Amino acid sequence: MSLFRSASTVSLLTLASRVTGLIRDVLMSSVFGVSALTDAFYVAFRIPNLFRRVFGEGAFSQAFVPVLAAHRTEHGEAGARQLIDHVATLLLWALVLLCVAGVVGAPLMVWAMASGLEGKAGAFDAAVLMTRWMFPYIGFMSLVALAGGILNTWKKFAVPAASPVLLNIALIASIVVGAPLFRRWGIEPIYAQCVGVMVGGVLQLAIQLPALRRLGLLPRVGAGAAALRTAWADPATRKVVKLMLPALLGVSVAQLSLLINTQIASHLAAGSVTWVTNADRLMEFPTAMLGVALGVVLMPQLAAARAAQDDARYSAMLDWGLRLVVLLAVPCAVALLLFSRPLVAVLFHNGAFSALDVQRTTAALSGYGVGLLGIVAIKVLAPGYYARHDMKTPMLIAVGVLVFTQLLNLLFVPLLQHAALTLTIAIGAMVNALWLLVGLIRRGSYRPLPGWGRFALQVLLASAVMAVLLWWGDRHVDWVALRAQRLLRIGLLAGFVAAAAAVYFAVLALAGVRLRSLMRR
């Protein structure tokens, strides 16, 4: 399967995940509105998600996938299977300890992430309770990361990319079915979301197991001290753990920025956490469909090319990935900057979600447009380091960017309130991406192919023409006032989005960009 077909498969399935996630968020905002309790839920859900991104999908995947891909190239299928068994054994028992510690330490974690909830009627206690219900979710999702890393290494991308849809379906069911039942039983309805999160975690793991079994790669987890000693004695297993340490710090730094921003938001106006979270959801559409999809596909391929010492192929894959990032992320960034209000109004301005909430969420979403190109590019550039087993450089860059981002927060939060939190993340992402790019070029790992200057001008021209259309649509339609005319508002949004895409690609074609050639590369 070509890289483009693989990336397209992951991207389309990620789109399905994001669409169902958007339906979930629209229902959430319509049923529960924006309040201190919704802030409490988002804080509680963010805690296991933070650990999942750090421990599971973050540091673990960044260390495990390159080692597994290289080990398979060097030692064959049997060696790879043995490594999978050993890593699974250590991972499972580490997760058991982590989940127990998380349930016990929930009050401390909520305070560390959002101490401002203490001053908002029952929100802090609700966040602690929901954290305890949902923290075991990290265990399921870390095992999902293990299974996904294995399947991606064997170029089976569909199942890992599709599994997040199950979480969204479970959460939708918890809103539609669970919330009314909880209300009938005299329980605060938002607690039904905790049940949905846990059911979603179980389903995501369950769907991976048959795919692993068909490949003969279902991990055999050992029990007892002897099994742990045997797993730890494997040099490849120790290499994964060794690489995880700097990767853990690097990913932790990125998540620490999120934790600090959530802490800041909890001290701002009630609803600030929810406004920023809703902006995050919409920003994740282009980030996941472009950056995550490319990163998932490129990581094992880059690692295999590096293990085979094929430097030309390694560099060419990075070049291809970066051109796709520029081609697709730049127009998305323009849309976030100029067309955020229509997106937020159509998707969230229903039920208990007010016009003020539209305005505040729009301000947060627009901030992401400043740095969307960097946010997406990092997903392609960082695997360029991980494939070379270099976890230290991205970690040091992340530390520098964290300090820079928080200095920006000191400057902008008093002026822009919650909207500053997304703007500073966006600016930091651009600095991070540029730093990673310069590092790859300086060490000779990435040698840009000819034609970048002309390609960049062509993309900027097409984006500028598209921007005029989007600016006009934002200014000449009162998107908030059309709340009662839901179908008309949806139709107008769909029309403008389709027209913008058509204009962008038409101008690209007229400017001489050969999309088929780029995709074949």
C-alpha cells in the first residue's frame, strides 16, 4: 500500500472519529450547556487523557514503534513477537499500579490541574469523583496504544484509526440514554458521561484483539516475578524503556503546558475551560486528519528506512509529508482565522449554548489559526527524530517552548483572557516546528527537494483567494441570528466550505500544482 493510500485510510477513519466526536460535543453543549459542572467534567476527563497522551500514545508509542520496526527488520518475525510479549508484560503490570495510584490521588491531581474549581459551587468535589470513575480509562487506552503500534508496524492502519469512533459512540449513548436515566434516578446527569468514557475504553481495546489474533501477534502476558525478570532481561525491552525516559519528559512538557493552561482557565470566568475545550475539539479536525494520520503512517516507515540505512528514502518521505502538511494545513489555518464564528455558531449554538458562548469559543478557536501549520508539522517532524532513536532533542526543544509559551501567557492572558491560552499554544507550536525542522536540516537527516519556493507561493496564492471568500461569508451573514433557521444555517455553512475548497484547489491547478504527482510521490 502506498504512503498516500495509507495516510488517506487513516485520515478518512480519523474524519469519522472527529465527526462522531463533533456530534458528541454538539449534544454535550446542547444538553448540559456551559457551567461549573461542565468545567468539572472536562477537567476530570482531561486528567486520564493527559496520562494517556504522556504514558500511552505519547512516550510509549514514540519509543516502542521505532524499536519494534527496527527489531523486525533485524531479527525477523519471531524476534518481533518475543519483544511484543516482553513489552506487554511490563506495560500491563505498570498500568495496574498507575491506575490504583490515580484513583487514590484524584483530589491532588484535580487541585494541581484546576484549583480554581474550589471556588465554584461543588465543582471541585464533582471533578474528584468523576476523575476516580474515569482514571482506569488510561489502562485500556495504553493497551490500545500497544496494539495500535503493533498493527501500524505491520501496515494494518484501519483498525487503530477506527477505534476512537467507539469512544464517541459510547459517549453519545451516555448523553442520549444515560443522562435521562441518571436524572430519573436522582443523580446529576453529567455523571453518565463517566460511564460512557469507561465503556468506550473497553470497546476500543476489544476491537484491537481480533486484528492482533489474525496476525498471530496477540501478546502473551506473563505473571509473577519470573516473567517480569525475563521481560526485563531482554535488551530490546530495556531499549524501549531507555528511550521512553527522554520521550516521557518531552511529552510531559507538552502536556504540562496544557495542565498550566487548564489551571489558568479555571481561575478565569466560569465556562472558560469549556470554551477552550470546544475550540480544541474543532482544532483537532485538521490536526488529526493531517498531522496524526501522516505521523502514524510515517513513523514505522521512517524507522525501517533508518534501520536499512536508506538515507535517501528517509529524507524523501519527510519531504513528501511536509509538502502535504503545507498543502492542506495552510488553508485550514486561514479558515480558523477568518471563518471561526460560522463554524462555532452552526455546530454549537443550540440548546443551552448561548450567543455569548459562541463569541467566547470563536475567540479561542481563532487563536489556533495562527499556529495550525506548526501544530500539524510537529506530527511529521518529530517522528523524524524518533525514527533515529533520538528522543532527547525533541524533549529539549519542548522544554524551551514551554518556557516561551508561559512567558507569552504572562503577557497576553490579562489582555485576552481565555483566548490568550490558545494563541500562545499556537505561537509556541510554530517555534517548535521551526526548531525541529532546522535541526533535521543541519544534521543532514532531511534534504529538501527542489521546488519548495514555487510550491509555497502557489499555496499562498490559492489561500489568499480562498480567504476573500471566507471573509465575505463571515461578514455578510449573521450566523448567530439564524439560530432558529437551523437547516438554512447548516446549508450556508456547507455551501461556503465547499466553495472555499473548490476555489482553493482550482487556483492551485491554475498555478501549476500537480496534485496527482505529489500524491504518487
